[in-house]
Amino acid sequence: MYKILDRLEEPTDIKKMTLSELEILSEEIRAFLIDKVSKTGGHLASNLGVVELTISLYNVFNFKQDRLVWDVGHQAYVHKILTGRKDRFDKLRQYGGISGFPKPEESPYDMFKTGHSSTSISAALGMARVRDLKGEKHSIVAVIGDGALTGGMAFEALNDVGDRKTNIIIVLNDNQMSIANNVGGLSTYLSKLRVTPTYNKFKNEFNSTLQKSSLGKGVVNSINKIKDSIKQFIVPGMLFEEMGIKYFGPIDGHNIKELSKVLALAKNIEGPVLIHTITQKGKGYDFAEKNPNKYHGVGPFDCDSGEICFTAGETYSSTFGDEIVKIAEKNKKVVAITAAMKDGTGLGKFAQRFEERFFDVGIAEQHAVTLAAGMAREGYRPVFAVYSTFLQRAYDQILHDVCIQKLPVIFAIDRAGIVGEDGETHQGLFDISYLSHMPNLVLMAPKNTMELRSMLRWAVDYTGPVAIRYPRGGDSSSAQLKPVENFAPGCWEILKEDGDIAIIATGKMVSHAIRTCEILKEAGINTALINAYSVKPIDKKLLDKLIQRGSKIVTLEDNVINGGFGSMVLDYVNSTNSSIKVYNMGFKDEFIQQGHPDLLYKQYGLDAEGIAKQVISISQNEGVKNE
């Protein structure tokens, strides 16, 4: 089907190809990506943008010996195609298939597992330092996007790179996008570099002229003493060279000939080098070029029309977005913060309606939290909307800058629990564990989207920090249940009172528990059902009643069991010296692979049938197995 791609067996085959063959290969890879991702879903636009860049890297380097580290990693599909995984793309991001991110278990060419941003320079630098300690000579290449470069960790690494002058090549893939449009001073700086080729043109012509005579060569040597002044005059900032890193660019990231030439040059330069490439996100697919946000992380779609193959109903994200706009219309002190995830978190409408009260800080979750703390300290009500997996990056700031001061910051934690096809780096299975031990923080979880609305209204009026966790997607069996309106920290809702076994579920797991109770009723087992909307603090009064009644207690959470909601319930029951049995159901102490959420819940015994099976064992005094 593919003239060049089908004959590619080893990455080194690229080195044997002519320039025209490499250009054909680029177009074939794009066609392949569009075809495969249209069926499986995935990160399309970012991968279409790095086709020539990836081919050029393999044209110059030998990554059997050299090292290649991708930042974030969602743009590594082309890398996977070139390293022998083309025939596995039918199961991209599916259970048992290949990951949508680099994964060393899949291939020796995947040097470092990634999924979060701004890590590549640090990891590559660590590899480079070990290479030097061993006395080896291979090249180390880190590829980082301009969006990821806004993360503070990237600058910590750049500072270290420049200080020790370690041999490392940093490729800056500048597509002017992360997921949303890039923002901030660095983005502005890079924009200036894109439109200011004057410096490189001047430098090349100047050196070329002077090198033609012996006098000129002497001038070249002398001029090095004042070159920094020339750079400062012609290119504003010269940020990278001021940090001690040799800068090349901007370079057309879709020109294989030019890219290969510069990469080969950088390979032989002593000290750190940064190559600034300009690429177009979504290149080669008209729909993705015009709307790269839509095709960043996309579900299955029709190749010809570009239409996504499902119609999204009301989701938790859209509900959050609608409700926070209504709240902000009444409360002028409500402000919204995102870390480059405006559309993904549902803040698009807020950004349009209240532009002056909307703050996109780029990929900088730590800064976002402390920014919110500063705003709260001055009497405002900041709402930071963030995915569960990314909030992990700001643990210290939540603890020290928000909770210690008991500041009224609202954390709207999207994608809590199983997220699905993005896999282990993106599952939101740890937020209960890392937030529940923070003093002063109220942690809540709605059972349905309507409850999220009333929970947000309550949180805005609360005088301390509140975290509200909710899943990806929309409601299921709990959709028709009446939402709690009058919330109180440390109180739960009784949905079904009678039963010798009390199931206490939180958030999305209430939906699973409703169906579980139906299955158990058919099996002759009557159970109580409790909606633990207050994850922390727990409802000690209700637990005391269950203890007095002699009920066995089952807790359900879409979080790891270790340090989770069930652990808090178990600790309290044990503290009463009660003999009541508490059975915790959640995810085991392991990272959960990619796959459809329904399949993963079933795989881990946390779908309704799996839970019912375990409760039946409990009723028969056989215990519970979380498998």
C-alpha cells in the first residue's frame, strides 16, 4: 500500500534513502497516521507536525547507541512507526495494545517513559552525565515543545545544562501550541525569534565576508569579544545563549535537508546546543491544520469529513464550565485559572465571558496553585480547573501555600479516577490519597453532574480550601438521583437505609453501587447505600450508627486503596475498638494500563458485577478480593 513505508524494516534504513524518498516517506506516514488514528483515536495534530523532524533525527543519529528523549511523549507516534511498531497501530491506546506514549517495556528505542511535560531536558541531562562518567561518546537528544518549555522544571534543567556545559542537544519543537494556544512571556519571546531572522542572516554574511582575508580572520577572532552585544542588539534577549547554550534557529521543521544538516552540525559541537525548529501542528490534514485544538487528543473520526464519530452529551467538564459562568455572573470576585487546558476543563465559555477574570498560566501547575493562593489572600475566589494527574505536580504548593493558610481556593479536579486510553501516566487514581492527609482541606465528590453544580455553589461561599473531584465523561445510573443541595463537611447522604451490609461509595462509584445493589437484591442480599460526597472529612456520626447497628461496611472508590477514602473509614472504625469488619474496594497498588474505562473497571473487579461478586463473598464470610 505504501511505496516507501512498507519497505522500512529498521530505523537505520532511513540513512540509505535519498531526499526525495524521505519526502515521500513523510507523506506516507501522514496518510498512515490519519488512517489509524481515525479508527482508534489519539493525539493526531501533534504527530502530524513532527513527521519531518522525527525522520531527520533518525537520518542523522543512530538511536541504538544514541539516546532520544521525548517531552510529554504524545508526539512519539512517528518515532514508534520508525522503530518497528507500525503493524501494532490497530491497537494504539487500547487494552493490550501499544501505548500512546513512550514506554521502555515496548521498545529499547523508548528511552524514558513520559506523559507529563517539561521533563525531557532533565532526563536527557541525567543520561548525558552518566555517559560522561563512563567515558562514552554517544549523543543525547531531548525534544521539547514550546508549550512544555513554560514549565519551571524545564528552566531548572536549562540552568544546570548551561552551568556545566554538558554535551547535549535540545530540539525545541515550536508549533506555537501546547494543547491550547501558548501564553506568557516565553511564548512572546519565541514569537520574536520566529519573525526575526535578522541575526542569523547578519552573522552568516558577516563571517563569510571577513573570512576571505587574513585581516578579516583576525577581526573574526576579535569580534567574539563583542558578539554578545551584537546579539543583544539584533535579537531581543538571546535567552538561551545567555544561559550558556549554543542556539541555532529558527529552522523550518518540515525541511528534512536543512534539519539534517543542522542536526549533523550540532552533533559535533562541544557543549550544549539548542535547535529551534518551527513546525505546524496538524500539518498535512486540512481539518487538523485549521483546528489543532480539536485534533490534539481526538476520538475516532471520519477521515473525509473530519467529523468526530460521537456526539458528546452533558459531561462533568461542560457542567462545570456552565455552572462556573453562572456563579461568576453573580459573584464578581470569582476568577478562573487553567494550566494550558482551557477547553479540556470546560473553561472556554468563562474565558469568553470574563476575559479579564480568566488566567491561563501555561503548563505551570505549581505556579497556578500559588497564584490562586495570592488571589485568595486578597479576598478573591480563585477556581483552578485541572486534571487530577496534573495536579500531582503541585503537591507542595497545595499543602504549604493554600492549606496552611486556610485560603479559599477551589480545586476543580477533572478526570479523577479512570481516564482510559491515555494510560498509566494520566489515570487520576491518586488524588484522594495525596489530598486527604492535608489539614484544612475539604475534599468532595459529586454523584452526578447536577450535584456538581450545587457543590460548586456551596464551595464558593466556603471559607477555606475545597477540592472537588469528578470523572471524565457524563452520568450513568446516578443521573436521575436528586442532588444534595445543603452540603456540610463530614456529612453523607443515605440513599438506601436497610441492610446488614452498608456500601459507602464516593463520586462515580455511586453509579456502580446502585447497579450493584440491584444485582445483590436479585441474589437475596439487602444492602444499605450511602453517598459519601464528603470524602474528607468523613461522616463519623453515621459511621457510629453503622457500628452500633453491627453492619459490615464496604467502601468503594475510584482511587488506589493505599491512603484512600476506605483507609480513612477503616482507621476511624478501628479507633473505636469495634469488631465491625470494613472491606475496602478500589485499585490495587499498581499503575493501571491504557484501555476503555468500562473494560478497566471490569478487569479490576470494580464494575457492578465485580463488586456484587465480592459483596456476596463478604455476606458468606469469605472476605473480599480486590482483583
